[in-house]
Amino acid sequence: MIAGFRPDVVGLSVRNLDNAAYPATRCYLPEHIELMRAVREMSRAPVFLGGSAFSISPEGLTRLLSADGGATGDGEDGMVRLCRGEGGRILHGALADLGSVGVPREIAEIFPGFRGYRTIGVQTTRGCPFRCLYCTYPLLEGRVVRTRPPEAVADELAFFRRVHGKQDFFFVDSAFNADQAHMARVCEEIVARRLPIRFSCYLEPKMSDGSLFGLLARAGCVAADFGTDTGSPAMLRSLGKGFSIDEIRAASLACRKAGIDACHSLILGGPGENFETLRETVRLMDELRPRAVVAMTGIRVYPGTGMESIAREEGGIPPGDDLLFPRFYLAGGDPGWLMRQAKEIASSRRNWFLPGERMWSFAIGPRLLRYFHRNGPLWRTFRPG
Ligand code: B12
Ligand code: SF4
């Protein structure tokens, strides 16, 4: 026990509010209430909350779950400060020193379920400097990219590989190339150590130098999920994206040349979306022919984002609604036309997938796919369009 610390505290991680998908929306809040009830039955210790869902809606979740408080931001710093009794009920914007964070060596003893994991999430940076209209990531992790030492990332990968035999990884950074120089250093470190690993990652579809995709491939990158959002120049502006259609093209081509599978994630139905902008997006995807196109229909409105301001101005959010429960923005307010169009587009293209079309968490198809395709993202099983 560390002097001055309270050993009688429970820390609860609340990751998701809901599946952020429309129209097949699934809200997880009733399950969180159940979990909290079970914790209260087992322990009289104060319960502090944290995690991405909590950082998005700290006050709402504290109230809903009748928690004793919590910390937004980095848990390594936040939990320690909560245990010291700092910051009152809710501590905002905890920031850890990334030089010293990482997975504990005793991970398998602390969390035995880890042994069954086939793909391991590893983080190389936190924070995003961009300001996309709808996005919570800069609110969760800050607006400055903070980096972990590349040696520490490689040490972690080597530990998982050598001690636990893990081979497949997912770099969970919002965009692995948000700091390209750092991404390159991490890849060089992996190459230098000849770590026999495979990984996938999120990428912004903009790379200053196409040869960086070659470096990614040499380090073991087999799949890249581009946060492209749209193929319409007007919608790129509307969503506040920091890249152009030509940059999407160049990144996609360089990625293909390096032999890395690509998925383009789209967000349809933002402010200004119409038949013509949708057509532009479809044309670009048909031209690029990625392995997969994953299209969300409608935008989950999160508190503190530019999307919230627009949705409120347009009267789409009832006054007093704190957005703890899911609300979606759909251009023109009518979901009908967008859903019809999206279904029609997807039905004639084998590589398109609409997460919001049905309740996938209860479907048998993805489970079967996971059984046969044991590691990495499921979209790699798609046939290119
Ligand atoms: C990578 C990622 C994925 C990957 C995960 C891959 C993998 N193998 O791990 C994939 C693609 C599978 C995925 C899927 C989904 N995701 Co996701 N994902 C992320 C992302 C980008 C990073 C998550 C991560 O691993 N971070 C690194 C870890 C270390 O951070 P962390 O868990 O948040 O923990 C930190 C803090 O939160 C805090 N903390 C955590 N717990 C606690 C507890 C206490 C007490 C304290 C004090 C602090 C604390 O400390 C930690 C260290 O700083 C986040 C966005 C983001 N930038 O956070 C979205 C995010 C978490 N995902 C989200 C969603 C919605 C989903 C899906 C439901 C989407 C869907 N429709 O299927 C699924 C759910 C999957 C699941 N089983 O939970 C939302 C959640 C918000 C919401 N709407 O509820 C987020 C926030 C994105 C967003 N839309 O804003 N996701
Ligand atoms: S969508 Fe991606 S690039 Fe844009 S703010 Fe979010 S994490 Fe950053």
C-alpha cells in the first residue's frame, strides 16, 4: 500500500455510450446501470468512473450511474489523483506522461482474459490536432499529439510477441500518421529489431511522402483504415477535414502499391449532403476500389463538438437534452432518402458495408467470419469492389 492512498476505491471504465450507428442504434447505458448496481452490492467503497464514454459525458454519466465521481482524460494520471482525493467530484482533463505509460508485465495475471485475445491494441500516440466537425477524439485525448518513445512501443510489441506469442496488433491511435515523423520512427524501430508482427491502423488519407507506405509495409502493416469520410469536395469542407480529394487518391494508390489492404471509412449525411455529393463519394470509391468501404449513415452528435452546435441551431436536439442518449444528425432532417440511397449503393457493391443497417452484434455472420478469419479486421475478408 502506498502512503496516503485509499485502498478502498473502485475504478470503473466506461468505454462506449452506444454503438454510434443509425438506424440500428444500440444504447449500452442500461447495461452500465446494471453493472453499477452489481458493484454497489459487492462493495461499499466509493466508485470512480473513467474511460472514453465518461470523458464525453462526465456529468451525465456520474448522475445516471450515481457514481461518486471520476476523471476525464488519461487514467494513469486521473486514477492516482482521484485516490489522493484531488479535484472534487469530477476531475477534468487528466494528462499522463506518455514516457512512462504502457502495459504492465503482469497483464496476464491481472486480466486472465487477455490470454484469449488474438489481436492486441497498442497505442503509440495520444491526441489529435485536427478539428473535424463531429469528432470527440481531440476532446478525449487533447489537441496536441503526444508521443510514446518508439523504443517503448517496440519493447511492448516484443513483450507481447516473445512472452505471449501474440502476432497481430491494432495501433489504436486516432490516426497513426497524425505525426508522420513519429510514425516513421516507430516503424523503423520495428524493422530494426526484425519483430515478426502484423498490424493494422487508422490513417488519415494524406501522406506527405508515398514511400512511407513502403516503410509501413516493411514494419508489418497489412491493413489501413482510412478516415476518409467522403469523396465530395464540398463535404470535405463541411466536415472540416484537413485533406483534399487528390490527397485521398495519392494515399490510396501508394497504399495499394505497398501491398497494404485498404478500407475507407465514410460518414454519410453530414450538413449539406445531397444526391450529388453522395454520387461524388460513390464515384471516388468506385475509382479507388479499396478492399472495403464502411459507411456510417447519420452522425452521432456528441457534446462539445461543432456538430452539436449545428444540430442545436437547426433545432434537431430538444432543449435540455445533454446527448448522453444517442441523437443523430441527418442532412435535411429526413433519414429516409439517405438510407434508401445507401442501401441501393451497397447492394450493388460487394465491398460496401453499412454498420447501421442492422444490429450486427446479434448477427451470426460476423461470428462465423471471425471463426474462419481469426485475426485482424473483418473487412479484410471482403472482395474488392
Ligand atoms: C481503437 C478504437 C476501436 C477499435 C478497437 C481495436 C482494438 N483491438 O482495441 C475498434 C475498431 C474495434 C473499435 C470498435 C468500436 N468502437 Co471504438 N474506438 C477506438 C479508439 C480510436 C481508441 C480506443 C483505445 O484503445 N484507446 C486507447 C486506450 C488506452 O484508451 P481508453 O480505453 O480510452 O483508456 C484511457 C482513458 O479513457 C482512461 N480510462 C479508461 N478507463 C478508465 C477508468 C477510470 C476509473 C479512469 C479514472 C480512467 C480511465 O485511461 C486510459 C488511458 O489514458 C476510440 C477513440 C479514442 N480516441 O479514444 C474509439 C471509441 C472508444 N469507439 C467508439 C465506438 C462507438 C465503438 C463501437 C461501438 C463502434 C461500433 N459501432 O461497433 C465499437 C465497440 C467495440 C467494443 N468492443 O467496445 C466510441 C465510443 C463513444 C460512444 N459512442 O459510446 C469512441 C470514443 C469513438 C467515438 N465515436 O468518439 N474501436
Ligand atoms: S476524425 Fe480523425 S483527424 Fe479528424 S479530429 Fe477526429 S481523430 Fe482527428
